[in-house]
Amino acid sequence: MAHSSRVTFSSAAARAAVVDDDDFDEEPGEVIESAPPLRVGEEREIHPSGLKKKLLRAGRGWETPVFGDEVTVHYVGRLMDGSKFDSSRDRGDPLTFKLGNGEVVSGLDHGLVTMKKGELALFTVPADLGYGSVVGIQGVPPGADLQFEVELVAWLTVVDICKDGGIIKKIMFSGDDMQAGDLDQVTVKYQVRLSDGRLVAESPEGGSEFYVNEGHLCEAFPKVLKTMRRGEKAVVIVQPQYAFGEHGREAENGFQAIPSNAVLTIDVELVSLKPVVDVSGDLKVLKKVLRSGEGIHRPKDGEAVRIRYTAMLEDGTTFEKLGFDGELFEFVIDEEQVVAGLDQAVGTMLKGELSEVTVKPEYGYGNDETKRDLAIVPPCSTLIYQVEMVDFTKEKEPWEMSGPEKIEAAEKTKKAGNDLYKIGKFKRASKKYEKAMSYINEDEPLESGEEKLVKSLRVTCWLNHAACCLKLNNFHEAVKLCSKGGEITANNTETAPTREQQKRCKALCQHVCINEKRHRYCIKEAQGREGKWR
């Protein structure tokens, strides 16, 4: 069959034949996706313009390609009278093209996005989604409806990473569910070639290990890695602006120089990654997961954990080693029994997890010189812990408790908050009062005789929490908490706050107003006469 009758054709003919998709409300494949799957031998209309699909052989899996992907197909094109005008099978050469790019008739683009790998289907394509009124397509008269028997041999997902064509990634092999992040430590294998095939960079045999945010090779590389999953293999085309630009790169490590404005082709495999978590939110406590844990539960504030760890300075000096002599090291989360950074990091760990935790001085021993079991920790030291979460004691959830158990837990937690408040630990005390309230939530049903006790306990927790907020200059929250006591008074006089609680509530509100005005005044003075109040 002459070349001019193939499904591919000139860009001018493509533009003439492709229907403007803006004329339709439905997305490609929407009709088929909202209906039950086709059975073999069944035919259905899959596009509002009349495109029909008949399933001849089911495909594998559930995934289908999308516009932008690179697909490889075998096809046979016929007129409605059965006469053949084109066939990739006759040539023995499947066709590879980019979906939605105008390289084939629009009907095939819309049909292929409904197909699974290995599927064989017959598409009946109306003229508007075929060649339309284009003249000169050998064997196809103008305005003809067509039929294509199509087998989806394979496809590659194509990603335009920067949305400007500067970095195009073709996924050759999909990875697992773990995607690389900016802070993660990765091991990567790669080869970098110029357009003529010359090798200009290559990783060691076992791969290169580095942190994504520290960069590697060229500007494009970390951008690519943040789109990859563990085990993924890809081919990446990098334009000069994301590679080495007009300056190029000199010869290095036995590889040739990269010339000015060179386009690079990078074969890359994300071999492994170690997730890094910003525990503190300010990059001062980082947790690198060396071995994943099990389950979904992590310890909460107030729960006892059992761990083993080795603590080192940045120079490798070990200053502490606990939990290795047959008896695990145990402490309670958020009770200041270990340095703040370790406390916070362990609170994010799963049972069985092994992690490396890096703690900056602000969350460690600060400016103090501290003597530990095996060495002295100098002032302003960064600490490195290798920690294994062996086990932790999970507290009962409120919904698992009886009414008396909830009241007892709330009283105990409130008392812990009071003890913290007395020694000036207002932030931690505030968390205790919040936790106490979680046991006696207003939505929880109350048994006979418990209502008055519980409501009084709620008011006490609200006012104590408000006092903490006042100390922490959180005036808005303090006012909100104080007002809750008044709501109880208005709603039910039998369970209203005591006279002492009402007086305290009123006094707290007055303190809030006075301190908020003073706080705003100080801010204004600090900002100058033109400064804005916060």
C-alpha cells in the first residue's frame, strides 16, 4: 500500500481532519469510563460524535494511556465496504506515535485512551473524526466513514516535567508506590549521551548516592528525580537551558566535554531511596528512614515507648548507647525525658522502624556542655541518633472507654496540665488540657449522674487552657475558651459553672483584653508610628 494512505499524514491534513475537542463537554474516554466494561463481542458508542468501539480481545490490567503518552499499535484500516486502504501488519512494522498530537486521525486518539495493553478492538470512525473532506488520501474518498482494527501493543508514559518542553521523561519501567522527595537520599544509576550517541557521563556500577535537594549532574536531574518512584527506569531528553547551557562542560572523570547548547539524553534508574522527614518543620530535626516499620499506628503524647539507640556527634564520637544490654530504653512521649528532637522524631515512628535522626542544637542540648555516659557533648553540637522503635504501649482511645474511665482519664490529664502550668511549661500544659477535653467531648453521650461532674470538669479545662493561651499571647483562643463557660450558663442552669468558675472566667476575659491591648501597643511601638497593628 502506498505511503500516502497510511494513518499518519501531514500536519496540515491533521489540522483539517481533527475535530475541535472544545466543542464537547466530555473528556476523552468519559463515556466508556462511566459505563460497565465492554464484553468481548460487544459494541458501544464511546464519543458524542458517533465513534464506536467493538471489543475483539480483552487487554491486561486496568491502566489505559492518556493524551501525551507514546503508544505502539498494530492497525488495519478499511472502508465501510471492507476494502483495505492501510495496514501496519502488512508492513510487519507497528506504528509508534504520541497520543493527542495530531499524528493520527482524531478517532484513533479518542479510541486508544479507552484501551488496555494487549487489547484488540474495532473502531468505527465517522468522517468528522477521520480524514473529513481531505482530498488526496490514497484509497480513502473525502467524507468517508472508516473502520480500524487496532491492537495496543505497548505504551510509554511521557511527562513534560517543567511544562515547557525543556525536560521530557519517558517512563520505560514503572516503579513502586514510594516517590522521591526533595529531602530524600537516593541511589541512582544513569548514563548521559549527546544527540550523536557519545557517552559524556555515567554513574558508578552500583549507582551514585546523594540527597535530592543537594543537586547532582545538572539542573534537570533533581527535577526529574522528584517525579520518579523507587525502581522506575526512564529516558529523559534535556534541553540546554536545563543542562549545561551555552557554557557546556569541560571533560571530566575520563568523559568527553559537553559542547555549548547540547541536548542530553539521560537513561536513569532510581535504584533505591531513603525517605527523609522534616520532623520539626524547620529542617532542624530530620529523620531518615533506614528500614520501614509495620502497621499504621505511631505513639501519641503520653504513651510509653521502648527503643534502642546509638547517639553520636558529627565527627562520629559515640556519646550514648542505650537499650542494647537486654533491657530496652523506655520513656514517655512529650514528657521531656529525652532531648526535644529525639522525642519528636520517635513520635513519628512505626513499630520496627529503624531511622537516623539528625538534631540541631536548638532541639538538642543547646549552648550547654553536657556530660553523657560515653563522652561529653560540646556546646552547640548537632546530634545524630540511630534509633530503632521496638514497641510502644498504646493507650485506650476515648471511644474504647466507659464513662467512668473517661472521667478518670480527663481528671488525671488535667492534673498533669496543672503541674506543668505551675512550673511555667505553658505550651505543654495547653496540650494536656486539650487532651483532657478529648476524653469528655461534648458529643459523647453521658450516663445518669455524670453530666454535672463532666460539665464542671469541661469548664475547668477550658479556663485552664485559656490561662495557658494568655501566657502564650494567644488572645483570640483565650477569648474563645472563656466564652464557652458562658454558653453552658445560658444553656443549662442546673449544670452551670460554679460561682468561683464564673468569677475566674470573667477575670480571665478582663486579663485577655488588657494584655492584648498592651501586646498590640508594644508591637506598634516596635514597628514605629507608621507600623500596622497585628
